[in-house]
Amino acid sequence: MISRRLLSAALAFSPVASLAQSGDPKFAAFLRGVRAEALKAGIDPGTLDAALGKVQEIPRVMELARNQPEFKMTFDKYLEVVVSDERVKNGRARLAENRALVERFAQPAGMPPSTVVALWGIESNYGKNLGDFEVIDALATLVYNNFRAQFFRQQLIAALKILAQGHIGFDAMKGSWAGAMGQCQFIPTSFLAYAADGDGDGRMDIWTNKADVFASITNYMRRVGWRPGLNWGQEVPAGTPAGQGERIVRPAGAGGPTFLTTANFQAILRWNQSDFFALAVGLLSDKIAAAR
């Protein structure tokens, strides 16, 4: 693990308290509280000075947090968007380009390479859409405005730990408004729990390093219960009974398609607790793997 304890002496003498002189005193006081908590969590002062010394609220974050659209998309429309022909085509191309690297991590985990690529594709469009918010700023904004403050405070402290461990620099730590990061869109606590160093350089760079991205995806799924040799499920005729360890899913209601799912579908749900999402991962994986 690379340490960032040896930051420049100049940073060590730029405490967060100085923000009160030029910014909102209440926000500066809030940041001092975060700094105190982070110090107790073992994060070094140099990292905190560098990360918190220039943090500012992002109004757009609160706009997005307070105006999340209610999910009303039908299953058919969801699949049209998430498992589009273009995404399938690109997934096949990305798997062909990266097969040896994907298989290096997928095979020991007993995962189909196409499933690794499907998760990559759905989360970030194969590394193209990472989010453009400063993660520390976004999380600090959410906590300061008391939006799911306990949860996002945990994410903020975790993000500071990631910086302290040297996996990514402050300016490069980009993500969604809610702090989901990198090509696999891990929130900071998931990063600390599941991110993996795929190339042995001591860093877990899920932003720019595909070895780390694929290693992290497979490590996550392995850790949450992926079973080697078992498929995720399949579409079946209506009325098909579920066996032991299986579950019937009807995402469009009684008149729509029926899917018989396995324990590996449940593992995908540990990534995102949405039947639509888990079905999309399975179906995209199957289409990527299918012969053209």
C-alpha cells in the first residue's frame, strides 16, 4: 500500500480552519468536525489538509439529491436502454480486446468473462462514463446539508482513507453526485471492502487501470457469494416452479416474461438491489457471450 503521509511540509501548515477566513464559517466548522473524526480514524494530517483545505459545496449535488426522478420505466423500456444493441455490440468488442486480462481474474472466481464485462458496461459504459463530480466535495455537500447524513458521512471518511492510502489523487477522484467512483462505480466503503490490485503496483485504481477494474469486479462478486459453474438464470414458460435455491422473477408482472433465477442472481443483487438491474446484467452477459 502506498502511503501519503509524506506530503509536503507546506500542506501540513494549511489547516482546514483557515477556510473560515474566506468561506462560510458554518461550513468551515463542519469541516473541522470531519477532520477530527478522520484523525481518530487514522487518516494522516497531511492528507486531510490537502483534501479538506479546498473543499466547497456543490449546489448541483443537492439539486440532484432532492430531485431524483421516481423510477417508472417499464421492464421492456429498461432493457431497451440498458441492454441496447449498441451496448451488446460494444461489449463483444471490449471483451475481444481485453479477453486475456478479463479471464485472468474471471477464471479463478468462476465467473463468465461476459458477466464481468456486462457489469463494467452497465456501470460505466465500458469505462466511458465515470462521473465528473469531485468526490470529496460531493460527499461533504451531502453530509453538510443533512441528506442521508450518517450514510454519506461514512462514505466521506472512507473516501479520505482512499486518498490517504494513495490509490488516487484528490483532483483525479471523480465520481457521481452520490460518490460512486470509477469504472465499476464503487461507493467508497465498497471500494475499501472489495477493490483489488490487479497489477501488483500497490494501488487499486478503478479509474484508469483496467486490471484493477476487472480484479475489483470479480473480487466483489466472489466475496458476495458468486458460485462457480452456476448460471444466473434463464427465461422460462409461465408456471415453471422454482426449485431449492431458485427464485421466480416476473419483472413486468403476470403478463410479462418469467425468469427462473439462481443463487448467482442473488449475488448480482448484492451489487444493486434491483431485479431490473440483475436481470439486465444476466441478459447482457448472455448476449455478449452468444455467437454473432
